[in-house]
Amino acid sequence: MLMLMPWFALIVTIITGWLIIKRYPTAMVLLFAGLAMFVFAVLCGVNGFLPKGVKPSGFIWFDIFDLLRTIATKQASGIGFLIMVAGGFAAYMDKIGAARALVNVCIKPLKALSSPYLVLVLGYFIGQTLVLVIPSAAGLAMLLLVALFPILLGVGVSPAAAASVIGTTAGMVLGPAGGTANLAAKTAGLDPIIYFVECQLPVAIPTLVVVGIAHYIVQKYYDKKNDDVYTQAILTQKEDVRDVPNWYAILPCLPIALMIIFSKLVYSAIKLNTISALLLVWILTVIIELIRRRQPKEVLKDGQFIFKSMGGMFASIVALIICAEFFANGLKVTGLIDALISHAQHLGLGLNGMTIVLTGVVGLVTFLTGSGVGAFSSFAALAPDVAGGLGGTAAAFVTPMQFASGMLRAMSPVAGVIIAVAGAAGVSPMAIVRRNWIPMMAGMISVIICNYIFLG
């Protein structure tokens, strides 16, 4: 029976992937897939799967749910809470108009340029940089459709080209504000700001250049071809736009600046935690709002919005991470991970070979489902064990997987952000996808190569 466990886990994993592709609720699918593997393992005589420090209940079937409780408690108080606070902070910055001010300030220099496709590429660079403080792909796209889209049309690029570039601006989720970036940092055992500077940036900077060049060539080619079929575009004007001073653009960037200053990168005598930095700037912003607006009731109501958004982040991302880790534990207890490592060593794949394989799996699931969070969360927890078994680091293993979860989303015709930008341009999602796949695939090749050079 023990010999059957890895095969059972493999079958469950295939069924899980199929259900996710069919757009079943990802968290619940992962939860019950993990439960199925634990039940089968217990029936095969496996026990002792609780983490160190967690005492058995005395009844093996209860221990399965003790493990789920332990995972949920750890995530809700650790990386899960960080993701909730970061997401809540980003939503609050958007609510008060600071995110919009940041976009407006960053877009201004583009108005002085006259070369259409150079403006297009610079717009991509600006949008990808803004991911540091606006990690939501759909949220950033909506802001850029309002601020950047008209500028791109004004300099002479097509609506489809403008929408294509905007749809790829969150391809690489960088910095400590992004959910998948935080999860990757936690998996790699690094502080989020250290992971950003030492792992993400060396891979991301060359990749940005590659994607930018590819966008220049591809968008110019399709604009000359001029065979896009346009229909009526969907209006993108955001409601309830706040009129705030341009200096509000500093506020979304302030937590990252403070974290870089008070870390081993600049001044190591004082260390500022990511959550503390976000909460500090949130309180500071509420005080600034009180002074500027002089409407205490409305300002405090806006300030409370961070908690509402944190609840939404728990429902959409943290719950998914909890279920994904439970699923990953099921893969471990059935012996599938050990079998994968053993076969990889036998085939001579090594760390880099397995990295390419699992990055491809994450990318494929992301492409088919239109969601990178579920795909990455499902496999991120495996990184330390697989990397350790193959003699590598979790950071080198997890970084390309995390980037694949964003870049392949920009190629998916069912991704919410692609559907949104296609509607704004008045073209079909497939018209955007055909413009995106070459830049994104070129970017993924760059990610794999740079990951091997700088982290491998």
C-alpha cells in the first residue's frame, strides 16, 4: 500500500489541476485534495505528520485537522497577516487618491516625448515600477487606462497596442507589497525587502529591458499590419476620483523607502519590520488627511477602510495560501515530493532542470485559469524541500515560479486584467493575447537565464 501513495498523490494532483482549470474554487479544491491524500496516507498506516512542537491528539484522524489548524494559525499570524496589511494599505492609498496621484506624477514626463513606440515602452517601464506600490494587476490597469491610455493614443499608437502594454505592466510582481512576492520571500526564508533587492531585482532589471524591446518591435509590427477588429470600447473613467495634491504621490512609496533605509542595505542599527512600516505610514496618512481635509468623521471612515480590505485579502489570498500549504503537506506525506526529487536526481535534471519544469507547470496553470496566485501558491510550499533535496536554495527555485505566475497571466485570454484592457480598447481578449505572448515569453526566457546566472 505504501508503494501506491505517490501514484495516488499524482492522480489527485492531476484531478486538482483539471478542477482548477475548470474554474472550481481553488482554495476548496486544494483543501479537499490535501484531505484526500491524508486520508489515504492514514489508511496506509502513515502517522507522525504533525509539525515539531504540536502534540498528537491521541486519535490519528483528529491530527489531520490539528495540522490544518496549525497551518491556518501560522499563516494568519505570519505571512498571511503581512499580505492582509499590505493589501489593505494599497486599497487605502487608492481610496484616498494617493495611488492616482502617484500614477499622474509618473506619467507626466511621457507627455514631453514625441516618439510613439518609445513612449509606449517607457509607459511599460513606469507601469511595472508602479507595481511596487500598487500590486493589484487589475487595480493598476484601471489607473493606467485612465492616466496612460489617452497619452499613448495621443502620440499615435493604436488602442490595442496601448491596452496590450498596460495589460503586461503587472507581469512581474515586485517588492514587499505584492502577495505572491511576500509568499516567495517567506518561502525563501528572507525578509521581503531583502528578497526584493537581492533576488528579484537582479532577475527583473534585465528582463524589463528584454520585454521593453520586444514590446517595441511587436506593437509596431501589429500596428503596421492594422488588422485588429474594433468594436465599441468600454469607458474606463473611475468613479469617486479624489482631488488630492501631487505630493500625495510620496505616501504609497514611503513604506518601501523606510524599509530600505532601516535595513542591512543602508542603516542596520535600526530595523523596520514590513508590517510596522505599512501601519506607520497608514497612521501618518490618516493624520495628514485630518489636517488637510478637516472632516474628522469622513477621514476616520476612510482610515477604517484598511480593515475592510484586509478581510477581503484574507478571503481571496490568505485562505488560498492556507489550503495550498495543506495540499503541499499532503504531497509530502504521500511521498510524492521525495519521489520527484529522486527521479530528478536519477535523470540528472538537478535544481535548474526542476526549476524549469515546475516554473512551466505554474505558468501553464496560470495561463489556463487566468490567475497566478492559485498556481503559485499551490507549488511555492514545495520549494524548500525540492531545492534542499537537489542541493540548491529555495530563492533560486521560487523566484522564476513567482514571476511566471504574473507573466503568463498577461498571456491568458481569461485573465480579468486582459479582459478589462481589451474592453477598454474595444478589441477581443485574443487580440491582446497575440500582442502579449512574444514579449512575455521573451521575458520568461530572460527570467530563467538571469535566475541561473545570478541565483543558481
